[in-house]
Amino acid sequence: MTTANLRINGNRLWASLMELAQIGATPKGGVKRLALTDLDKQGRDLVVSWAKQAGLTVTIDQIGNVFMRRAGKNPALPPIMSGSHIDTQPTGGKFDGNYGVLAALEVVRTLNDHNIETEAPIEVAFWTNEEGSRFVPVMMGSGVFCGAFTLEHAYAAKDTEGKTVGDELERIGYKGTEVPGQHPIGAYFETHIEQGPVLEDADKVIGVVPGVLGLSWYDCVVTGMEAHAGPTPMALRKDALQISTKIMQEVVNIGNRYPPYGRGTVGMVQVFPNSRNVIPGEVKFSIDLRNVSSELLDTMHNEILAFVDKTSKDSGLNISVERVSYYPPCPFHPDCVNAVREATATLGYSTMDVVSGAGHDAIYTARLAPSGMIFVPCKDGISHNEIEDAKSEHLEAGCNVLLHAMLGRAGVVG
């Protein structure tokens, strides 16, 4: 059976996105649907109801990950899965995560419309607490699923009111029985808005994602001595802020030294005592380094440590640097990347490779099964914001690519 001319229903996909966005809708046009709240339950219930209407069987695991299966001819084959998440940031948008889940559901609806049977089962998934805005760690559901951390650790995580993940899962009715990680995956695809400006800037419709940047996060503390800004001569100062700014500039320089995927960011700064006429005595700040390979990230790591050591010796100030998080770069499986590339070529969409600078659940599924991602542009590259926006024709195109990539892996009967 030929499926070359098969296309999804873009209007139906858009309508589903807009209906889900009403749950937790904000006055500015965004969505606030934090993980495991009553609004998250409503969103979950709506998506599950759509899955059941499409004839899918639903399985929930112990961390609340939801898997919705369309049967294949050969039930012994592991399912070809696609999904993302439906929890949002406190000032989130309509598309981050939600698009990946509803695009996968639209693939199933399209197969149903055309009575297409696949060899392997098709599954739609959504993962618990990807955003990490209410509970940490981020990407909790997929992280537990792949064994990055334990179920007990996740259950014990608390929000600002002291409520735990375990209790909240129970309360909203999504603490399932299946052991996380025991759900098979043949291959996993995730469609997503880019969350950056590259595709829009290049006027391309589809981003083929070969991998996700690795990151190293650090806390840096520079200790000087606070003193009166007037009587203390410049040459006799132990100004923690001035020394800190040298390190901050080097963070940016390191990012610029390793293009095109080098990133160097200082996003958080705390100055003590933070007084107008007092020389700063202590400065704490964050360092965020990213790149596409472990080798480059290790080089950047070594360079910032060497610079900090030299700066400490030259200035006489004590400087401490602690690495607080490390996620290695995640290359996606060549078979899945090629499936996306081939589907895009078949459909005739403009395309380019885009390495993801943000984390996604696909990072964790890639530890267990061949995985890949599909990006579409978002307006001005803005995400995690209520004004997040995307064109319906781009969302439709990404879903068409997903459809054909999944069919390539699942196989069509007939």
C-alpha cells in the first residue's frame, strides 16, 4: 500500500491545540498548567479521552507517564512511539510540549481516517513533569523511566508548599501500576517548536535535529572585602565584583571560541552587600557552558577552571567554582535522524539541521531506544513565555514529517 500522498489534518491538529490551551489559559494568551495540579489532571483527562475516542488503549506507569497504543499487526513488535509533555511553565505557551503530544495523536487519527494498518504498534506518550517548574528534577517522568534517578527520589520531591510528587500523583489519579522502564520502545520521535530563532531566521520549515547540546552548570563565588567606596583608593581595593566581571567576560569568550554550538552564559548574579557606596565583598554567580560534543565541552570546562585559577592568583582573592549539573551531549540515533531527513525530502519542505540547545524527554528515551526529533519554527524564537506562537502551516508540516518518519519505522501492512 502506498502512503506517499498521505497527509494529516492540519485544521484538526490546530483545533486540538487550542482546546487543550483553554485548560489553564492566562489573560495574556498563554497557559499555566503546572505538573500534577488540578489543571494538569484536566489536561491529562482531555488527552486520554481523545485517545480512547481514537481507539487507543491506555497504560499509566508509577511516575504517571501515560502511553496510548494503537495496535499493530504484529503485537510482539515494540511500539513506534511519539510524544512529549503537557505540563507548562508558570508563564508558558500553547505549543511547548503540547504540540509533540497532539501531533502524535493526529498521526493516529490520520491512520484511522485512512484505515491504515501498521506492522508495529504506534504509541502516543506524555511524560510527567518535564518542565520542572513545580518539582525538581526536570524531565522527571522520562528520567525515572530510563533510570537516571529512582522512583523513590522522584516521589519525595516537594513543591514550595511541601506537597510531594507521590502524594500529588495519587491525588489526581495518575499514579499507575506499571514499573517505569518496563514499557518497550522500538523507536521514539518527538516533534517540538524550536524554542530558538534559527529556523525562522533562515526561513526554513523543518529542523532535522541530530542531537542536543551538552551542558555544564557551575556556581562561582568570588570573595573580596567590602569597604567604603569613598575613602578606599582604587589600588587598595579587594573588589569582588570587578574580579567577577573578568570571569563573566571569559565565560562569553569561551562560548564564542567554539562555534557554531558553543554557548557561554552568566544568568544569575548575587552581590553582597549590594549597597550603592560599598565596595562589593562577595559575588555569587552562575556559569552555563554548552556544546555539541563531550570533547568540546571538556575543553571549555578546563579553560574556565584555568582562567579562574589564574585570576585568583593575579588578584589575590579567593575564588571557588563548583560544578552543580552536567548533562552530556546527546546525539540522536542515525536511523531516526535519517527517517526525519528522508520524510522531509519526500514531502518537499525546506530544511536545515538544528542542534537543540534545550533539554527534552527524547534525551532520556535515547538511552533506551533509537530516538530523534523534529523542529518547526516559533515566532521570534520565543518560548517559555505567554506570547509563544507558531504558524499552523508549520505545525502541520512538522506533523506530516512525523507521520512519514513513524510509518517508515513501523511499516505499513498491504
